[in-house]
Amino acid sequence: EGHGEGHGEEGEEEEHEGLEEEEGVHVLTPSQVKTERLWALIFVTGIVTASIFFEMMKEIVEGNTPPAMAPVVAKFFAELATLGFIGTIAFVLTTGFAGHDSIMGHLSFWFTGDQELLIHEFEILHFLIFFVMVFFITVVLVILQIAVNQKLVWGHYEEHLLSVVKSVQSVEERTLEIVRLLQMDPAMTAQEGTVTAEYAKPKVVRQAEFIRFRHRFIQDADCAVAIPPDFAFAEYLTKKIAKVLAEVVEITVLDWAFLWFTFLCLFTLMVLAQAIYPPLGKGDNPVYVICSGFGLLQVTLVVFAVIGFRSLAYIRAMLVPQLSSEELKLGQADLGILVTPPRYESAMKLVVKDKSMFQTLLSYLVTIRKPSKHEQLFGAFGSQGPKVFIHIMKLILLLSVVSVASMCVILFAPLWELSPVLPFVALIPSIVCIFLTPRMVILYTWCCSVEMLKDVELMMEVLREQKQEKLVNILQILSMLSFFLDQVESLKAMTASADDSTKEGISDEQWKALLAKNDPKVVEDLEALFVAYDDDDSGELDAKEVRELVGQLGTSLTDAEADNLFKVMDADGGGSVDFKEFATVMLHQRDASRGNTNYAALAEKMFDIFDKDKTGQIEQEEVLEQMERMGKNWDREGIQYFFSQIDRDNSGVIDKDEFIEYISKVQSEISGV
């Protein structure tokens, strides 16, 4: 019995211990099975949560990225997928299945006699790749934000220039103001091509360079594409920088091969050094050799980054259009004479000699053609210069990120033992390279977007978008006209709502509720229409002004109809109509008649309004005057573009059939988008 009791106690102990062994197989106790299932649920929850967080962050990044930068985000997430695939491979190689050792465990035992040695090394490499991925994500997001900010800067420069063009009425005054914007301090020009000069450049100088580039770009008679004066140059540069940044972010097979070759060279140098001087392989010396190799890589990296930066800054400086000093002294206002070609046109000559030794070697890898004057600025790389510089930038970025990761994961401890300062000093070259990369991307964008390296494909894309935007603006104008005309028809049918003594004004709550449910642009257009007919600038319309407004919209009212209409608008019975009263009536009627606009019927109605003498033809100036009379904020340029598209023969006269046919065509084009 004692033996049996002892056996029972022993069985109880084994049940509480953990694993029982039956015929060589580990079996979990019921409590462990329960715990295992609980932790499985916790792990799955964690993975799902992490996935949801990643998708949310992805949506936030995509949602806050301008459409022009979408290619960068797409390439960025594609690279993340590559790193995720590498992580999957690492998991498969280091994890055992069904009680068997992992593949890496077998390899480690076969080649080293230690089953864990290669697994340990591979796990360090896996963690290094993870750190590279995290740091790469951070760096790319920072560069992307800098590119977005640069887009805003270019847009501001262009808006400022266009505002000057629109605000100054005299052609001579306008030109002189633009000339003032074009001028730069000669002292700043003399320092072009250096790192410090590029970062210390004042805003006025950057703006002057932008305007010079834009003027030269638009006036280029040799361009394969006809460039209109209102070409969206800032949008073109934004698309170009997005294209460049997408190429920098995308790590190709060639780039990975070069990265591997770099580390192979460092490994070979280390082995040779130990072979030539055996004491380097003893004690802690191998660690010092590795740290020295890392230091050599960092110095080489920062030297290449600075040289690449200076080269791009120099190329850009050579591409900046010049101003004729003689014409400036004479007070010349003709931009065609004042703005002269960039310096590279006179400094470079067309290549007629044989290829250099470097170009001969390069020709075995890629097709080499004789470089243009512009491409000669890229030095020995010739016509392949732009492509080579793209690879240089992405390798500088990639090697910098890998260097920071290697320092944090592998080399931090040994360098810390030598001196607590060394790890941070060793990071400085990589941080400098990462700091230089965004500005290098901007410089490269300038170098490969103008003169002989214009991106015709992007130019065509911008022109198509501009045309589309103008068509949309035309429909907005037509829709607003339709709104005005519909309101007149509705208002004619109205009668006075009540005796003046019972009327109440519009409360602030009613006004706020009305604004909340209407498009601010509609309210803005209504206010412009109101102001246009407030002849005495009193902020109120009297009966005469209301009748004039309706008459200009093509509807004549009898005295009784005009009186009734005025009483309906005059909500507080004060004898005048302020903007709140005017807008309230118009917006209420808009809600009642909201629906799809029949643009063909609208076109016919509009033509009848513009055709005052009923000749079946209208002149552009008459139409412009009539539409501007309807409100001071009409887009005059948009209206001019609208009628220039109809009046193909530039006769200044449009007949009714052409007018209706074109508006119907615009509607169909927009509907098909």
C-alpha cells in the first residue's frame, strides 16, 4: 500500500510538472494545453492588431500624399514587400518543423560541428534586415515629406509670379516687375556649386532661379511640344521629383549586387590584411579590423556623397538662364532679349572625338551614344550620366541606412568598449549622407527637367491635366449660370409672402444652418453677383438694383413682378435687401430645383441672352462684358479659353450651332472621365 501511495504521489507530481514522456513523445498536461491555446489566441490577436495598424498607417500615408507623389508611395510599399519576403525566408531556414531540426541547424552542424552557430549568425542578420527596414521606412517618409514641402514652395513661386502678371495692368510695368523678380545678387551666383551655398541660398534667389527656369522652359522654340504661357511648371517639377524619388526608393537587382560587392571587397581586404599580418587575427584584433573596415566605408561614403552633391549643384548652376547685364543697364523690358541662354551652351562643345577609356568600358554594359551639351555636364559618364547619378543617389541612401543599422546591431558594443563616444562619431558620416540625399534629389530634378533633358511624357501629362481642369472650370461656369437663370424663372412666379408688418429678419441660427448645407463656392459666387449690382457700395440692394440684376440675366419684369420679387427678398421689410436676404432666397430656390443640368438647353438660353441684336452671332468681348456683369469673380481667363476653343478661326464671332455643339461636347468629355 505504501508503495502504491508513493506511486500515486509521484504521478500527481508529474501532472503538475509540465511535460510527460510517453514512449519518447512529449505530451502536454491539460493545464498546459489550456495555457497553450490561450497564448495562441494572444499571438494571433497580436499579429492581427499589427496588421491592422500597418494597414491604417498605409492608408494614412496614401491619404496624405499628393496625387503627384503616389508613384513614390507605391515603390516604397513594394520595397517593404521585398523585405517581408526576406523575413519569410529567414523564418523558414531557422525554424524546425514536426520535431525536426531547421535547415540552418543542419547546415551549421555539417559545416561547423555546432548546430547553433550558423543559426545565431543568421538571426543577427535577420534582426539587421529588420532594423534596415524600420530605418529605411523612416528615412523615406522624411524625404517624401521634404519633397511635398518642395512642391508647396514651387507652387508658391508660380502663384506669386502669376499674381504679379494679373495685378499689374500696364505691360511695361508688369515686365519691369518680373525683371525685378529675375535679378539675383552676383555675390551669391559666384558661390554656386558648393554644399554651403546650396543650403544657405536665400528665398529670393531660389525664386529668381525658378522664374528664370520657367521663362526659358516656356519660351523654348526647339521643344518637341508646344508649351502654352500658362503651363503649370510647378506641377511638372512636382511630377518629375516624384518620378526621381520613386527610382531612388526602388532598389533594383543591380543595386543589391553592388551592395553585396561592396561588402565582399571589405571582407576580402580584411582577410588579406590578416594573411599579410597574422597578429591581426588574434585576440580582439579581428574586431578592430572590422571596425576599421567600417570606418573606411563611412569615409568613402561621405566623400562620394559630397562629390555627388557638388557635381549636381554645379550642373544646376550651369543650367540657370542668365540676364544680360548690358540690357539691364539700358533698362530693357523685353524678356526675350533680357533673359539669355545658360552658361553651359557656350562652355560645352559637341563631342566629335573618340570615346574615353571609361566610356569604352561602359559601352560593354550599355549602349553609348555621343552626349549632348547638356549631358556633357555629367562628366565622364556622358549620355549615361543621368542614369548613373540615379544609382549613385540610391546607393548612398541604401549604404547609409545599412551602415546605421550595422552600427546599432553589430558594432555598437565593441566600439563602446573602446570609447563611449566612438559609436556616435561613427554614425556621423551616414547621418550626413542621409541629410544630403533629399537636396540631391531636388538638384537632380532640376538637372534632368529642363533644357535638353525635358521629360516630354510628363509635359504631355501636365498639359492633359490642365486641359481637363479648364474643361471642368467651363462646366462650373455653365452650372453657375444655369443656377442664376433658373432662380430668375422661379422668382418671377413668386408673390409677396405676407404683409410687411408681419415680416421678421433672418436670424443668425437660420443663416448658419443655410451656410452649413451649401457649397462655400456657391455662396462666394452669389456674393460676387450681389456686390456687382450694389452700385452705391451700401451693402444693400434697392428695388432698382434688384430689377437691374434680373434684367442683366435676360429676364424683363413688369413693375408688378419687380415689386413682388423685391418684397419676397426683403425678409425684414426694411425697404432694402442685404446679402443674407438675397442669398437665403436664392439658395432656397436652388435646393428646390437641384438636379442634373441640361447643358444643351442651357447653351441655347445663354446664347439668346448674349445675342442682344438677335443676329444669330455673338462676339467674345460682348460675352465677356455680360458675364463679368453677372459677378466680379468670374474666371476671365477660363472664359477666354472657353470661347477660343469654339472660335477656331479666330474671327471673334461665334454662331449658335457652334456654341451649342461645343458645350454638348464638353459635357460628354467630362462625363466620360
